[in-house]
Amino acid sequence: MTGRWSLPYRPAMPRYYFNLRDDIDAVDEEGRELPDLAAARDAAVLYAVEMAGASVTEQRKLDLRHRIEVSDDAGDVVDSVEFRDVITVEG
């Protein structure tokens, strides 16, 4: 058989970076490939919930201003999720 076999073109998914901004900033060097900004926001919400829970567990305090900033490959901040956006305080 002659000819060339090729796979259909699939554009690469965008890569998003999730930087923790709190008392000490933690920069995400690896990022994650996700289909779109909505999926990146969902991931940022989950990260914020995890980090808020860890803060309460480890330090017995929570600063609601801490946040996860979502950046694109160019380094531009495309979204931000504050801890206050993901938890409810009752009592």
C-alpha cells in the first residue's frame, strides 16, 4: 500500500497554572492541560477548597482573602478564586 497514513489534527489543549496567593505565594510551575477556562475555574475552586481546609486543619485559622489565581501560558491572570468564594461560615 502506498501513501501516507496520518492521524487527524488535534489542537493541543490550553495549559492553565494555579498560583496560590496567601501569606507566602506558591507558583505553579507545571500547570494542567484543560479544555477551556470553565474547566480551569472548576479546578481552581477545588484547589481553593482543599487549601482552605488544609489551612483550618494545620493552623486553625483561615484568611478568606487568600486565593487561587489562574494564569494562561502567556502568564496572564485569566481568573481568580478567593477562599471566601468557596466556603460558607455558619454559626
